[in-house]
Amino acid sequence: QVQLVESGGGLVQPGGSLRLSCAASGSIFSPYVLGWYRQAPGKQRDVVATLTSGGTINYTDSVKGRFTISRDNAKNTVYLQMNSLKPEDTAVYYCNVFFSRMGMRYSYWGQGTQVTVSS
């Protein structure tokens, strides 16, 4: 069983920055994909950024150049550095890990952390 715990959300003014953290515990098998997703009120949950065990990174177009996903393997933690925040970035942010093992697919989610961008 894998557990993911997010932290770092909050209220920030437009143009500000936040760093989200997602601490993982349990057994995660390579190859895997770490991801940050977000869900605004009344909208579906969408991918923001992904980082594979091989180091490949992808961002959704709306956050390119502003957000950075990274990981600290020693701390079993994945981060999302968010700069130049805009009101449209307001959402609940979730981290996710996906991997396959012995023909089974595993996808785990954190509980989410609220990010509100407002003046």
C-alpha cells in the first residue's frame, strides 16, 4: 500500500509563489510516473505536471515556464514549485503515483491541498 500526503497549499496573491510537497510511503516499483493534478470547482481533474522514474518531465501548456516538478529520492518526496501564480491556478492540487507490477496497475492519490490565488 502506498500513501501520499500533500502539503504546502494556501492563499497567495497573483504573481506569488508556492511550493507543494508530496511525501510518499510504501512500496513504489519502477517504472513509475509521479504526477501533480488539479481540480477547480465544477471542473474535472486535470494533469499539471508529470515526472517519470526515468526523469522525463511534461507540463500542461498553461503552466510551462511557471511551474517546476522535481523529486528528492532520499526523502521520498515530489515537489511542485509554482511561480507567477494566476487566479486561474486556483484549485485543489493532488499528487499521484502510477506503476504496473506483475500485470497489475496501481494508482494512488493524496488527499489534496487547496491553492487559492486571489488579491
